[in-house]
Amino acid sequence: MDDEIVNWDEYLVVASKSDIGMRRNNNQDNLCISLAGTWDQWAKYGHLLVVCDGMGGHAAGELASQLAADHLSHLHKRSTEDPFDERLKKNIERANAEIHRRGIANPEFRNMGTTCTGFLLTTQGLWAGHVGDSRLYRLRGKRLEQLTFDHSYTWEMKAAGINDASAEVFKNRIMRSLGPNPDVNVDIEGPFALEPGDTFLLCSDGLTGPVEDREIAQILAALPPAEVCESLVNLANLRGGPDNITVIVAKYVQPFPNITSDGLGAGAAGGSLGLLASWLTCGALVILAVVLGLLTDWMNAVVPGVAALVAFIVAVWFTARHSSVGTAKQPSPRGKAPYTHSSGVASIEVTDKLRDVAIELLELAKREVWVMDWPTIDADVNQLQVWDGKKQFSQAIAGYCRLINYILQRGRAR
């Protein structure tokens, strides 16, 4: 089983989208999705997902984010000597060193930089590594939590307890990034235990600027990953799209079959069976030896007696091994997440906002005589009105998002 190619969609559904936005000439964002091919590879390396938002001149920011994404993708399958958290930290530091080296080697790329936010999904849970203001969120049930700290002027001042009137002016200033300096301080958060239904969102600030956390939460809760990506990018663009927008959504569907409920691997589960079998065998041989000794000559009990002794030694060994595995030291928690939280419970406020966007787009499509399936749209609008009237806001949010996505798709196809 360890070497078989795995269809991860049964356990982890991943979708992504990166968009130039409405005001940029090029896309300085980059992403990396590197899923293990087999169970054995997953146990060794984990799954890596990363979002990087480049900063610098026309080409410099794009190069910096691409170097970060490529370096992390390459390094995470090569380094196994360190624990997962240290491995992620060191690989981000190595990416920083390479970006810095390229920056000082070419005047056109001097001081180029990039944010970098990513996570490793491992047998220990989820480890996050982070520099900059790109974010990692987790939706669990109806609660959205931000698992990373923004390395921005506003957040740093607030964390320091400083009420700075200039914070609003410098709110988009990044205080920490990969590339400008030879060394970088990497935040590591985790490990975060996984529960079926957990949905993780990695995104650049091109999303979190125009779209509020509660909107993100309710859209995440209402739609599958691919539709979430399309809906969030569309919503950011409809609100001006001032920056590049990149999102990765990963939904943990069900537990991996080789992970037991207590967090031990399949080997530990197999060890439990071996432990039980060894003690049962030992007991059966002891009974056999005693019965033969009582009912026949004691010499007949020598062979099963010796076998019982051997089985006893094996059972003791299995017990010691199982105890060692079961009490293995778990990694110490790192970081202080979550840093913010928002409700993913569908609300009338978010529903109203999406309805207004959909109505405006429909009016535009009618004025411009876009070619669309109007009877189907009319039926969808009627259904949306029913959900609105019954206050079934989750269905309404999903429906309005799908209607907006469809209208925009038809508009682009003109």
C-alpha cells in the first residue's frame, strides 16, 4: 500500500486560482501545490501548499515570488533530516538566501522581495510557515480562524501595544519579507490537528483587501473548493481588483486510512494486533503445557513449555515496543494562532451584498445584450428569491455566487 499511487481527492480536495486583478500590468503572485504521490512519500515529506506575493519592480517581484515557490517545492522533497516544523522553517530561510543572492547580483533586482505563506500537511497535522501578510485561514464548522500573523506595520504596532495615528497611513507596509535581507525571521505555527470538514485557505492580500473575513468565511462554508476560488477572485475584481489575487483552497474530506484516531500511524495499529496475538499465543501454549503435564507425562509438556517461554519473550518485546510508540513525545506547539476569527454562519448582510452584485451584473448584461441562457437565469433568480424569503441564507449565498460566476463567464466570452 505504501508504494501505490494515491487519489488524494478521496481525502483532500485542492483548488487554486491566480488572477492579475484589474489594475496591475503583470501578476507578481505565485503559488505551489506539491502533493505526495504515494503513502510512503506523504509520510516522509507531507503535502506542501504555498502562496507568494512578490514586491519590487515590474519583473523583480514576479521573480522573487517564483524563486520562493520553486525553491520550496524543490527543497521539501529533499530534506528529511529535520522534523517537519524545522524543515519548513529552514527551507523558507534557504529560499530567502537565494532570492537575496539573486537580488544583490543584479541591480535591476536589488531589494526585490516576496511574502511567503505555506503549510505542510503531515502525519502530525498541519504545520504553517509564514513571512509577510499573505494569510492562512482555517474554516472549522462555522468558525473561520486566521492562523498567521500579518507582518504589517498595523499589526506589529497593535501587537506592541502602540496606538500609532500613522498606522492607517502605513497599513499596507510590510515589515518582513523574503529577499531584501540575508537573514529572515520565519514564523512557524502548529501543529494543527485535522478534523474531517476542515477547509484551509491560503491567499495573497489582493483578496483580503477588498473582501471581508466574514464574507470569506460564509462563501467557504457554502461552496466546494473550486467554486470558492472562482467566487472569491471574482468578488475581489468586482470591487476594483487593486492587486493580484491568488487563492488556494484545501478541504480535508476524511481521515487518511493509515492514520488511527490517536494520531499513530498504521504501523502502530499493526503493532497492537501483533501485541494481542503474541500474548494469546503465549497463553495458549502455557495452557497446553499444563494440560499435557497433568494428563500425561511431564516430558510431553517440555516442548510446549519452551514454546510458551519463547512466546512470552516475544510478547514482552511487543509490549515494550508498543508502549514506546504509544508514548512517543509529540512535537511542542509553536506560535500563538489563531489571531482572528469570524463567523461562517450565513447572514442576511452577506446575502444582501451578493444579491446587489448579481442584480447589477444582470442589468449590465441586459443593457449590453450579452448572449446568455435567460430562461435558466430567470428560474435561478426565482429560486434565489424563495431562499431569501425563507431565510435560507447558505443556499442563497451559494446561488448568488454561482449566478455571478456564470454572468462573468458569459461576459468574458463575448
